[in-house]
Amino acid sequence: MMSVFSSGLLQKVAMSVMVLLTCYFMIFCHCPEKGTKHVDTQQKPRLLPQSPLPKSGPCNCYEGSTLLKNKLPKDQYEELLQRRAKELQQFKIRTTSVLSTPLFALPNSPLQYPIQGFHVQPLISTPVPGLALHAGQRSSYKVSLKVSKGVLTTEIADGGKVQGDGMTKLIMESSSLVILNYLLAKVFYTSTIYHIHTGDLVSFQFEEHEAVFPITIKQPLLPVLYNMGTSVSSHVTVITKTFLRYPQLKVLLSSIRRFYSDIEVIIADDSFETEHITGEHIRQYIMPPAQGWFAGRNLAVSQVTTKYFLWVDDDFEFTEGTKIEKLVEVMEAHPELDVVGGTVKGNQFYFSLLYDEGEEMEGGCLYRKSKGRFHSLSGYPKCFMASGVVNFFLARTQAAQQVGFDPKLQRVAHSEFFIDGLGSLMVATYSHVSIGHQPKFKHYQMGVAHDKIMGGKLLIRRVACKPV
């Protein structure tokens, strides 16, 4: 593969520094207390824990570790921290939801336990929050907890009896409800099988009462944070795919430079006879001939180093209405979004998708509704949620890379990207940002100069498109 590009070294160095800073802040430590303690039997049990999910305490770096904050320029440190805080907040918005909020069952049953939002890391001992028993006067109180993918432990206290400590079933008994609730407050869960995203079910029993609650076992995601500047060129890379349309491509590039003089442009080119495109902030990647539409998109997206990329066809043309800043504004205001589309020469193409999973053996049904959309975005009444948009859109680089573009789709493909992203991409359409389309000839003289079978697929080369 060959590339022609201008240096983006400074931008990549800044990103590297930001990633290092992220790593520094992602160190966690937990040191549970051990031993036997005496419990004051006069204290009243709490209905809810003071802190639903225990916070991580301070951690100690091993000898020989490098404090990455000491490697950062001192005159940029505070600014970097502020930008990192904003990026981290947006990352949390994108990766959490109300399902991550801890909820605790009210004592309409004598058993209190977490019903939502309890997450543990694989193989890491973690306290189970919110466990308690609310029962009337008895001579003795006995409860049990049972799991299948881990083990349970608790502390030993005077006046309490524990069976199965470190096993899949833990039994606790005491004549004092306060002591029993103390034992429950000290229960820890540890998964015994490494898995980055799974779960366990806990059976919690007291007399004839039984409750079951979930534990999510998940490896935490490392935030991908971008050290963005103030200009749109530090936020966005323009990408396109070209095939035998160099005149149109040059018009596109010229129009980009009229409005954005220093924005990075990436070109994926699978033409049979290539022409090198040169210029400031342009990178052209030469592919093997006729690899196809989505193969080119995959290549272009793989080389993006900015937080967002703007997809345009090679025969589009920037106009006064091509305000990339407005698309960035929407994405920054709603960090849960992955794609925001505009309009092409007044055409605001968008659609909605509905997938009926159907029966396992027969498969499901995918329904597409042209001009189908959902509600508008808060603060942007002309911006609506949808399932897919026109082929002029701003996308979150990481999200698009995770979905990818199927390279089997060579000649005609666009909606398939959004179909593949159904359930993972949040998409919106915005009528306030537009791009032009270069004039099309009414009639063409098409020549088929090269037909051949490659990999079981017919490749047709177009040549000499001109009006007749």
C-alpha cells in the first residue's frame, strides 16, 4: 500500500499524551479488612447502606512505576485535566444508563438486597451492597446465600455463626438481628471463572422467603479520550472513497479548502490507473484495483485519528451550508450519539429499522421504513433520531470502527452499514447542515473495458464517462 500525506505528527503526539494520562487515572485498589470484631448489639440496623456501592480507596504504585503526570508539560497540565474531565464525563454518559443505577428492594419482604446496578470485576473480591434482614422478634435468625459462578465470604463476629465461608453457599445464623445484619453487610462475592461480560444469580433465603438477584460480572472499559483543540480540524477528518473519478474528486477537494483550509482529508483509491493527489493535509491510500465501496471505507476509517470523521462521496461539493461545526455541536451536546447525517442537495434521506427476531431456526424479519424517524433531540428541534441517514454524515470514529463496513459489498452499499449497526449505533438526522452534489450528465457513454472473475465475483470497470 502506498500513501501520500502531510505530517500529522503533532496531533498524534497529543493523542498519545492523552492516552497516557488516561492510564494514570485508571488505577484501582481495594483492601478489605480482615479479622474478628466485636459488634455493639444495641445499635439499630440500617434500612439502606450509607453508600450503595463502596468507593475505591487510594492505591499504591509498585516500586519502579512511572507517574505519568510527571511526564506532562507543567504549563499544560491543568488544561489537560479539564479536557480529560469533560471527555470522561461524556464517556460515562455513553457507557452507563439507568440500568447501572443501584436499586434496593424495600422491606415489604423481610429480605433486602440489590436488585439492579451491582457490578463486579472478574475474579475480584467485591462487597455485596444492601443486604439486610427485616424480621420480627425471634429466638434465632438464619439466612443463606447461594451462587453458581463464584464464592461468598463474610467476617466472623462474636455472637454469629457462619457456615460455608469461601464456598458457593454461605449460611449465617445469630440470636441477634443486629449481628446477623452486620454479617450480611460484610458479605463479599468473588467470581471463580474469568469472563469479561457475564453474570451470576444469587439466591437469598430466610425461612420460607426467597429472593433472587443478579450480579453483573464485567471487565470495565478503558475510556478512549481524545485531546481535542478548539478548531474543527482537531475534531474531524474528512474521508472519501474514489474510483475513476479524479475530476470530481478534485472539485471536492477544492471546495473543502474554500471553507476548511487545514482539515485532514483521507482518500481511499482503488482505481485501475491511479493518479496521485497531492496537497497539504491530504492522505491518499492506493488500494489494489476494484476492491469496492466498503473496503475503501474500512481503509479510510482505519486511518482516522480524530474523534469524529465526516463521510462524503467523491462527487460532492462543499457549500456555504456545509457547516461541520454544527454537526460537531450536536454530537458534543449529545455524547450518546454515534452518527449525525445532513442533507445532500436538499435531500434529507433517512429511514427507520425494526427487527423482529422471529423464531430461532427460521430467522427474523428486518423492516425498513423510508422517511421513518423517531423523536427530536433535546435542544435541537430540527434534529431527529433515526436508524439510518444519507451518505453525508459525521460519525464517532470509535463507534464506526467497531461496527465496520462489510467488504463483501463492493459496488452498491450504504444502508447496510446502519443495518449492521442496529442496536449499537445511535443515529440522528439534521436538516440544518447540507452539502452540494456535482452536476450529473443526463446521458453517458459507458464502456466495459475489463470483465473478470476474481474470488467468485464479477468486477466491471467503467471507463470514459462523457455526455453524448
